[in-house]
Amino acid sequence: MTLAELQKDLEARGEKPFRAKQMYEWMHVKLAEGFEEMTNLSKVLRENCKLWYTYTSLKTVQIQESKIDGTKKFLFGLYDGNVVESVCMKYRHGNSVCISSQVGCRMGCRFCASTLDGLERNLLPSEMLAQVYAVTRLTGERVSNVVVMGTGEPLDNYDNLLRFITLLTDENGLHISQRNVTVSTCGIVPKIRQLAEEHLQITLALSLHAATDEKRRRLMPIAERYSIAELMEACRYYFERTGRRITFEYSLVNGVNDTQEDAGRLAALAKPLNCHVNLIPVNPIKERDYVQSEAGRVRAFQNMLEKKQINGTIRREMGRDIDGACGQLRRRHLGSLPDSEGDGRA
């Protein structure tokens, strides 16, 4: 609930509206894990709240910490026994938290572990928000940026995503700027256009991963539904409506999409949109046979983009010594596999 909704609901139950402000501060500023922590509420009200409302708080199942760069990966338990992953990455400009938007994923991208077992269910706005709050509590550090780029396709959980952004950026809560929120999509064209009409100031990141329809179809089943031409038109529309530059996410797979010809085609797509390109050496997963492009090919790809006046950066690999790719930690947990290996069973 927003603060206004909570006030209205409490008044309808015969409570003073200022109680809503107290509760909201406990939930969204002090990050309480339950009603019992709200000590300035009467015991009767706290007990009533347990009857009236569902309070979302995640169970910490596992934490992995990189010995290389301090990246932390969290596995959180949900009320129904499902688990989701979140990642906290430390940068000079602050902490970025990457959260999941679904339990599993139905998009079927060939290089992603998140989608191997399909979609279990959508996450509620509170479950998305609770990931940010849990990471904040566990690290004891403020979150500066939130990236909805973990397990799941955010635009496949559209209404819950919008409510999550509303709560996350609310001035009565953490009040994270919309400009510090990034939402990633594999390219659901109608939802990109719908998102453009919301007039948000978030950053939209498009998982492109190939510059031709033929190659993109090999990597991403969503490309069977929407062509690159349709995608680029939706991106142009999004930029025109919001004024926000789009980021292209491009995972480099050795021998698949990392040639100089691929780079030239990507530059041609990017140039009219004045977008930024994130080059991502693909994170190998045991269940797929895709391997990471060699460092020299990655640099050559970047150089070609720069030659074509396209701003392209090679994403720093964070947490490489832990289960870095989306979905790996969850699958290992569900399959009860040892930390040193995974055979894809769930």
C-alpha cells in the first residue's frame, strides 16, 4: 500500500490516520521485519494489524560473497517456499542492487540459467521491494541504484513492476530517484510502448544480444514474435516520449555474435537512437554450450563501435568467483548441488 491507501484503510477500521505515517516509517525507513517491531503502536493495534494485513519479509537462505570484489549474492525465501536471488555490487558511486521480478522466467533466452525451469510465478511489488530492504539491512549500507535485471522479465510482470517503482521512489520511503532505477527487458514491444506512456524517468535497458533477426532468434525466442525493426521503432518511441536514453545490453558469445560484422550492424542500429551499449562477456552456465568471447575479440568489438561513434563500455565482471549468472544460485539450491558443480537437475 501507498501511504495514502494505508491511511484510508486504517481510518475505515476506526484508527487515527497518523498511525499510518508511523507504520509507513517503520516499514520503509526503519525497514522493520514485522509488526512486532513497531514499538510506538499499541500491542492491540499490532495484533490487529497481523489479522488485517499480510506483511512481506524475506527469509535469508544463503549469502555468497566474492573474494575478488566484495559482490554479494543473496538467496531469499518467499512465503510459499519459493526462492529468489538478489545481488549487491559495490561501485565508487554507491551500492547497486540487482533484484528479481519473477520466480523463474518463461522467456527462454538460450544463455540464461533463470529460464531453464520456466516461470513459477510473478513476484508481488512487496516481494520486489523486500529484496532491496533485506540487502540494505544485511549490508548495513544504503542502496543508491536499483536494477531490475535479475531473474524474470520485468515487463511480463508489468502492473506489479509499476507499483514497485512507485513504492521504491516514494518520498516517504527510501526515496530513490527514478533516474537511479534501471529496468531490463528482452523486448516485449507493446509493453515498451505502454511504459513510454507512464512518463517515468527510469532507464530502460534492452537485452538485444544480436544485430540481425536471424541471430537474435537463435539466442532469444522472443525474437520470433518481434523483429528488430519493430524493436527499434518501439525504442525510438520510448525516447521521444520520455527523453531518456536507452541502453542496449549485448552479451558476447564466442563465434555467435562477436564478429566485426556484428559490431558494424550493432552500430548501425544504435546510431539513430543515441543510445549506450553495454558489452557483456557472457557468463557461461553448465546447461548451455555457449562460451565467453576472448578478451581480444571483446576489445576489437568495442573498438569497432567507437570507430562508428557509438559509446560502448565493457561491463566489469562482478562476483565471477560466486554464482554470478542469474538463476545459478537458485538452481543449485533447488537441486541440492554442491557449491563446486551443477548438473542442471532441479
